[in-house]
Amino acid sequence: MGGVVMASTVITSHAKTLRKKDFSVDTLYHGNCVAVMTDWSDNCIDLTVTSPPYDTLRNYEGYQFDFESIAAELLRVTKKGGVVVWVVGDKINGGRTLTSFRQATHFQEIGFTVHDVMIYQKKNTPFMRSNAYTNAYELMLVLSKGGPPKTFNPLKAPTVRSGEEMLTHNKLPDGINKKRRATLKREKTLTNIWSYAVGLGGTTRDKIAFQHPAVFPERLAEDHILSWSNPGEIVLDPMCGSGTTCKMAMLNERRYIGIDISSEYIDIAKERLGKLLL
Ligand SMILES: C[S@@+](CC[C@H](N)C(=O)[O-])C[C@H]1O[C@@H](n2cnc3c(N)ncnc32)[C@H](O)[C@@H]1O
């Protein structure tokens, strides 16, 4: 494998080197994620939670986004049964670019299982279209490598009703629902549509994070981290921006690795994570 080309920023005193000439955990790297990951061994990451630049919506230091190389490296470094959560939206300009669909298809073509296509619904959204409904969602592609996810810790919510009710228990091809009295469960597994408030207080309370133009909600990152990984496992964000995934990994006792091409954003992430150590 080639050498690491960019400098790494170790931000915590307890950073541990896993392998020689490999990567350090609890570390933020400044650089192109493809070049940084190139030096890592195969099958070393449990979970990735990330969000790429959306089309040409924003200019990140003029960098040309190389989606296919990033997808290939993510496949290589993910452990068998590991998961990549890819949060993506389309540019809307006249019509939708459908980049998110093309990326989903590409992930499948190179060998990922598209385990789920989840929806990130924004409870409040400032964008308005005069000739269409206000866009209030992005996709969360849940991709697994080499079979189904090795970890699934389903998040639950309390059921609205409680007590007993006549419940359907046997729907045969004749279409007749048989019902019997049964006790309602106290909680149920969430659906694959997750809603979050966005903006200050919703996305995060860290004011400094908003110096980055496209932060995703802390709870979104946390919900995926809890669902698809266990304490002590390695969580990567190869385009970590303000460091949301790294922060939530750290708060949930996972080991984090963050990479960003922008030194300005790495500095924001470093400041956010540094506050957790105070
Ligand atoms: C949508 S933002 C991620 C925001 C992040 N989820 C957060 O909550 O702050 C995408 C990030 O990708 C970074 N980026 C773009 N191309 C990159 C590359 N090749 N390697 C590493 N980072 C890259 C940008 O600098 C930007 O911060």
C-alpha cells in the first residue's frame, strides 16, 4: 500500500495506534479521504456514518469530489458485516439531479448490499419551491458488506396505546383476518423514517459547528451509531466536516476516526471534540 500523504491531527491524549503505518483511533486527519484510507488495511472499520458534498451545491476548497474512489475505499476498509451509512440529498435546480439514486446503484454494483434506504425527515426546513412542495428529506443509505449487518441494536419507541386489544394473528391467502384478544407491547421498533429538528438547538447546541455550512443532526449520527455498532468499535467519518459523527461516537464509547479535506473544518471539529474532554 502507498504512504499516508497528509498530516494527522491527534486531538486526544489517549489516542492508540492500532497498527504500524496504519491509522490511529480517536484521531482527526486532515486530507483527502481516499489518500488517507489508502494506507489502511482491509476490513478494519466497523461502521461509517458520513455525508458527502451534494452535487456542486457547495464548494469545499474547490475540491473535485471523487465519489467512485471513495466508494471503493469504503468497501475495502469496511469489516465483513460492517455498515456504511451514507446520508445524501440531491441538488434541486429545475429538477432533481438524482445523484443519490446513482450513488445507491453504484454502491450495489461494486458489491455493497443496500440493506435499507432510510429517510431523514427535517421537521423544520427553510427551503421553499414555488412550483413544488418544500423538500423536507434526505436519504440515508444503509450499506452492508459481505452479507447482513453484523450488529443491529434496534431503537425502540413507546407504543401509543397500552392494555389489550383485538389483534390480527393469521392472515391467510383468502384475505380473512382472524383476530384474538392480546396484550399490546409496551414499545415497538422504530420505522425507517427518522425525523429531526434542524438548526441551532436541533442539529446541535454547539454554535461553532454552524461555521460549517452542512452539519447533520447529532441525534441522527447517534441513532445510527447505537443501531449498527457496539461500544469499543471503530466508527469512521471520512468527510467529517464539523465532527458530528466523531463527537457522538466519543460520547457513546466508540473509537472515532474523522477525515476532512478542509483544515478549517478540522479545526472546528477539533474544538468541538476538545470541549468534551474538559
Ligand atoms: C456534507 S459535509 C459533512 C458535514 C458533517 N456531516 C457534519 O455534520 O459537519 C461534507 C464534507 O466533506 C468534505 N470533503 C469533500 N471531499 C472530501 C474528500 N475527498 N476527503 C475528505 N473530505 C472531503 C468537505 O470539506 C465537507 O466538510
